[in-house]
Amino acid sequence: MLIDAKSGEVKNIDNGKFLFEGDLSNFSVSWSPDSRYFSYSLSKKNRATSAIYLYDSKADKVSQLTSGFYSDTNPTFSKDGKYLFFTTNRNFDPQYSDVDNTFIYANTSGVAVGTLTKNIPSLISLKNQDFGVEEKEDEDKEKEKVESFEFETENFEERLEMLPIENGNLGQMAALEGQLLYLRNPNTGSPEDAKSSLQLYDFEKEKSETVLEGVNGFMLSANHKKVLVFASGKAAVIDAAPTQKMEEAVPLQDMQMTVVPADEWKQIFNDVWRFERDYFYDPNMHGLDWDLMRKRYGGLVNQAGSRRDVNLIIGDLIAELNASHTYISGGDVASASSINVGYLGANFVVDGKAYKIQKIINGAPWDVEVPSPLTKPGININEGDYILAINGQPIDPSQSIYASLQGLAGKTVQLTVNSKASLEGARNILIETLDSEARLRNLAWINEFRKRVEEATDGKIGYVFVPSTGVDGQNELFRQFYGQMEKEGFIIDERFNNGGQIPDRFVELMDRGPLAFWAVRDGKDWAWPPSGNFGPKVMLINGFSGSGGDAFPDFFRNRNIGPLIGTRTWGGLIGISGAPSLIDGGSVTVPTFRMYDPDGTWFKEGHGVDPDIEVVEDFESLAKGTDAQLEAAIKEVLRLLNSNDKFSPPARPSYEKRN
């Protein structure tokens, strides 16, 4: 939208189709030096790509400059107004997976430049190797003038050239006289500690130099001489030149603000009410009288005695929407300090007057992520041994052993151990404690299920536990699947799946069918795709699986991969894509989209995905080591494995006589 500062007139210039929070708050335009045009980037038809657009304020017209065949972003006018720069993802260089034949296209963006008219010379002009051309003094003076150009929008993309800037993950740009500032973000695949950097490309030198490392964003001053940079939680003003340092940061720590909490709480409530009104996927607010909700719950804010009270009121407000993913958190609230605890990866019992190691927790034989500290080679601790002291301090058996481990998470500690409950003959060893045993015990839990499936199926069936549809769930699914791909079938356990992303890739992995088989002279024939399992599969679900954990079994069923076993899932597929933050640092979610099926029916929000074979949890038997749902899955997958319609690889054809 374009607002006339004098008249207050608001003009709708253009509309995006796929803009959510993040893209909305970072949206910007670049004005031409004569203020006639501004350029911007939008994705209007194809979510995978975007195009550069131009608004002409004189003609009151929007033109599409690039085709939208690629992702074109960050348009930036040159300082003299003759050129338009933008980042574009036109570098296609596949990165192949190490574990299968899939591939991705990463680090694809470079910098393109186009002239406003066909008569403006290229910025990448060829140089005469033998004769130099002298610039006249009056020509230098001409450069200082701001000229106006009639932007020839037709055939703009045919006038594009790529600057000799290394491709990668490029971001924000700003044009200087003869130079271009741009952000270079770490390439996909870079180490976790890799940092973004502010780069300066010089057209005369034809190379980029680093201005400052660790920059997350920047703003150019009006005269284009100084740059305000944001890095490591600090802000500083530096020169637009190579090798700068943040020697004098803006003293943000000295800023003060006077806040009247009761007034701020009212603003926070009203902001939340507006966020939901403006961004909730259903403009009818699920049939609620949203104005009435403002009055009903807004009046309670006057009675709030703390920011936590305000969170409770807001939580009740957004609960009226009867939608999943409605959360409120944070804000200017006080929290008590806590102290960490070190863990040893074991179960203990008090035996007489000493702590005895009852069981050392082993995660999974195929995992080296988080072993118990007591299994480290060379320390020679066994189940049944005693831990008598920690860092030389005797352990009081009347207290929890963890009282002696307070403040020692992730620390190297000395344990005094013995095979008997006595200091006589005891020895001291050094170990590094864990800051949590959750992952270690989770792995042990998963491995017990896998061992049960292995034993009950004579090794024929694989077991995969998928804890989420986020990064950890992706890693577990792919790691466990590829590690057991030779099995004749699979049990996919997505119980307690806490969601994350939409799991289309998860289901694609499960649904790979055979396309061909390859005969070889020696060794074993193989199938294509080489990373598929064509045997029967069943999925375990329960009411603790939600969000992406709802979508996973829903997609699994839609692809007819196999039956769902257990109890129906949580039922939460009205999803979130971000929302503006609140003034005091708190946050609220706004459900911005809802899933509906290819047949045009809504996903059953609040109900979930029903199982094909219902098996209710039996917690008593589970506590005794028997999982009724897992046993039902074992029975069903074996039935499918022995059925007549199971997949069987074809026999190799007889060799042909082809002469």
C-alpha cells in the first residue's frame, strides 16, 4: 500500500498470495533516485518462485519485470538510477544425498543486474586491453546529477547479466557509488558456527571484500556514507568500506523506558485481539462474535495483578476460537532461578548406607549420540558397583544422589567407586556428566521395542520410532529406516509424535514402489529405487500424536500404504506460520491455515485420525513390559507378510541369445 503523507490517501498497489509473518515484516521496496518508481518482489502464482515487479507512480501502473521462472528477490536501484540489481536463484547445482539417490538444490542465489533502458551501457563492459579511455572532467560532473529515466519494462529480462559474485545464500542489498553492499548468509551445509557477513562488491575491482563478519542486518544512511549494522545483539555505525570493526556500539544498554504495566497490558491484549482478527485463517472467526470476545475478556484485564494474569486471560480469549495451535507465552514475567543437575545415565538403589548401581542405561547399539558416562571405555564400572563420593564429598544416602550432583551438569567430576559399600579398596575415576538423561532413556525405550519386534518376527520386520515431524523426527525416520531397509516389512511407530513440519517426504519414503530390477554377473541383483522397501507396513498411532503427527497417519492412509493401529490422534491441523511479537517480548500464535483433503472435506479438527484397527492402551500391562498396541501391530504386519497379495520380487529372466 502507498500512503500519501499530505492527504492521508491509501492506495492499494499490489497483493501477494503467499505472504506470512516473517516475509510480511521483512517486505520492502526500493525507490528509484528520482522517486518515480519503486520495485519489489512477490510470489503470486507459483510458491516455488517469485518475480520482480515495478510500480510507476506517474502512470499509476504495476509491471512484472521478470518472468517468475526463478526466485528473484531483493530488487535494488543503483545510486544513479540506471540499473536494477536483484538476487536470483538461477544456479542449479544438485547436491546428492549420501544415503539414497535424492538430491537438493542449495546455495543457488547470485546477483543479477539489468539496465532501465536498452541504450544504457552494460555494467560488465569489455575492457580494451591495449588502449585506455580517459574520462573528461565534465563527464565526472554529470555523474553527480540525479537523472530521470523512462523505465523500459518490456524485455527487461533480456537485458539481464549476472555479476561475478560467488553464488550462495545471498540476502539484503544496497547500492553505493560504484559499489554494492550485500549480506552473505552461511551456505547450506556450513558448520553450525558459520556466520553471516556484510560484503562490498566493487565494480572497478570486480571483486567482493568483507566489511564485517557476524552481521544479521544493516541499514544505509541517506547519504550512503555510513552503515548501521546489527550483529551479536548489538548495533553500530560503520563506514561502507572493507575490514570494519564494531569498536563503538550504540549504547542500547543505557536506554530506559517508563512503563505503566496496567496500560501496557491493555495494549498487549488489544494487539492479540487484532492479530487473531486480521490473520486467523477463517475471517468469520469460526462463527464467534469477536467484538463481544474483546469486551468480555478485555474487561478482565483491568483486574489483572500481574503479567501472568494477562497471559491467562489471553489464553482464555484465543481458546474461544476452538482451534489447535493457539498458544500464549513469555512477556515481562519474573521467573525463579534454577540450578542444573548432572546425570550419570544409570538407575540407583540405596543398599544399606550407600548408593548401588542397579542398572546402567544403554541407549541403542546403533547410536553414539548420547552414551551413559558410565560406559566410557577404560573406567570399568559395572552394575552392582557402589558410588561412595562425588568430588571427594561422601554421598548422604538419606538424600537423593542427585543432591550431590547439583550444579555439575556437563562437568568433569570425580567418582569414588567400589565393588562393595566401603571406602576400603575404593578407587577414583573421572567422568563427564550429562545435563539430561531424557534422550538416553528415550533411545533405550526405542531399542527395547525394536528388540521385541526383532524377536517376535524372527528378524523379518523392522521397527522405526518417529518422535516428531521436525528435524529430530526426520533424522530418526531416515536413520532407522535405512539401517533396516533389508527387512521384509516395517512397523512405523508414531505414537507420542509431537509434530513439526508437514511430513510429505516421510510418506514418500514409505511409498516407494519398484520401478525396475538390475541383474549383475556377480553379487546380488538389486531393485530400483535402491532406497525403498516394498514390503507390508503398518503404523502405530495414539492420542498423544498431533499436528504433523496427525498429518503423518492421514497421508499414510491416503497413499494406502498400510493400516493404522492404536487410538485416534490429537486432531490439530489448523496450523501456524508465525505472528508479530508483543511489545514486552511475549508471543502469541495465530492459526493461519487449515488442512483439507483432496476430496474437498476439512480435516477433522479436534477429532483426529481414526485407526483402522483400534487397540486401546493397556497401561497396566505396559508397566509390566507388554505393549498391547505393539503386539497388535506385530500380529497384523505378519498377517500381511504371509498374505497372497504381498510383494514378491520377480525371478531373474532367462539369459537371451542376442547374436
